[in-house]
Amino acid sequence: MDMIKIAMIGLAAALLAMQVKAGRPEYEIFITMAACLCIFFFLITKLTIVIDAVSQIQEYIRLDSKYVAILLKMIGITYVAEFSSNLCRDAGYGAVAGQIEMFGKLSVLVISMPVLLALLETISQFLS
């Protein structure tokens, strides 16, 4: 049922933006931003379910909590980077959107380095 709500918000915003674009094109981006923020807040409520599921998995499997925190940070970075780059792209700033995406990818790489180093250390221990 939530998907229908999100689809309706998106369609209503798109139709309203198309109507406004003819008379006052500067307001189109505000309508788009408002719709995106509404959808983003719905998304955040769904992320709490994912966080709870990861916590349950952590109880079943003994995982270091710092790895779970890294995973959640990576998810957050990807969502924020995707959200903001899509807004910039819709506003006509494709170059800025590309830079946001590049920074998001680099941030995920930087955050994942401790996991990669731990994996390499584990492989090294198995080989020796």
C-alpha cells in the first residue's frame, strides 16, 4: 500500500510541475524537491526496518558491531548521494550531480577500507 502512496505522490508532483512549468518555471524545482523529500521520509521509515533486521542478524551471527556500523553508513551514503544527485540532475545541473555521485562512491570506498583490510588479514592467516 505504501508503494501506491509513493507512486501517487510522484505522479501528482510530476503533473503539478508540468502545469507550473508553463507559467512559472522557477517553481518547478521546488515542487520536485518537496515530492522528493516526502518520498525520502517514507524511505527513512523503511530503513528502520532494515536496521532492526540487521540487528537481529547480528544477534544470530556473532559479528563485530563496527562492521555493522560501517554497513549502515555505506547504505546511508548511497541513499543520500543518489537522492541529492537526482535532484541536481532534475534541476539541470548534471555536472554537480556527477560530482556528488563520484564523491559518494569515493566515500563508500574510504569507509569500506577497514573491512577490506580485515578480509585481507583473514586470507593471509589462512594462507600461512
